Amino acid sequence: MAVHEGSLIHLSGDELMFRFIQIVTITLVAIAMAPPLAHAFEFPGKLRLSRDAYMTVQMIYYPGFTLLGVSEPLGLLAIIAQLLLTPLRGTALWLTVVALLGLVSMQLLYWTRTHPANKFWLQNADKDLGNVGEGFFAFELMGPPISQTTQREMDWRKLRDRWEYSHVARAGVAFISFISLLIAIVLQD
């Protein structure tokens, strides 16, 4: 096997560590993109569901999709580590910043749009989430929960649309983050 100049064999320890962080980062961002992307693909079919069928379907996401959510904060930390090691010039730096902003946007969308709707679906269900799940869904980072009065007055389709469109938006910004990181890696070679 011929060894060419750009191979890993010729990289220093620091360069290998940087490559490792890039691989971990892009993997975490890909995992973080998976759940909202899956929700976005389900959206057209879920629009045809009745209220009862929709409420039943919503319960299949817990705890599985919740567990995948750990990739988002880990992805943020990995992007920050990658950003700290990226040379302070060039397109790769700015693409990494774009990826960071995408993951921050995912968090903002989740905590302001998706999480309050999740809490609504879960409080109207007989579902045992375990201690970790119960603690997570009791957490309120941004904005008040949807009040019982508002819930009674709110057309369930508005809440459905809020939840579904927030996932479409989250899938979009996750995809932008993923592609930005991918291009940054290619440009650095």
C-alpha cells in the first residue's frame, strides 16, 4: 500500500487529536440530526391522524428519542472543542462557527417550542418515564409550561403543528450544522 503525503501516518499527535475530535463531532451531530429528521419525514403522514390516533402515536417516542437527545449537548461541547483547535483563519473556521450556531439554534427551538409541547403530550398520557425521564420533562429552561387553561382552550392541531414544525426546523438547522462540518473537514485536507 502506497503512503501519500496526506495520510494519517504523516500527522503529528496534535493533528491526529484534531482529526479525532472532528470525527467525534460530526458523528455526534449526525446522531443529533437523526431524531428531528425522522420526525420531519413522519410529518406528512401524521397530519392525517385523528386526535386520538395522534396522541397514541406521540407516546412511542419516549424514552427512545429522549435518550438520543444526549447527542445534542455532547455535540455542542465537541464543536466548541473543535472550534478551539481550528486555525483562526479561513473558511473552515467560519463553517465550524455556522455548525455551532446550528446546534445552538436546535437547543433554542427545542426548549422554546418542542419541550413545552412534549410536556403537554406526556401529562395527558399514562406513561412511566422512569426517574431520569420524569426529571427531564419536569425541567423548564425557557418559558412557562402550557397552562391547563390554555391546553383546554387550544385546538390540539395548533399544538401538533407547533411540535411538528419545530422538528422540521430542528432538522433543517441540524442538517446545516452537519454539512458545514463536513465541508470544513474537506477544506482542511
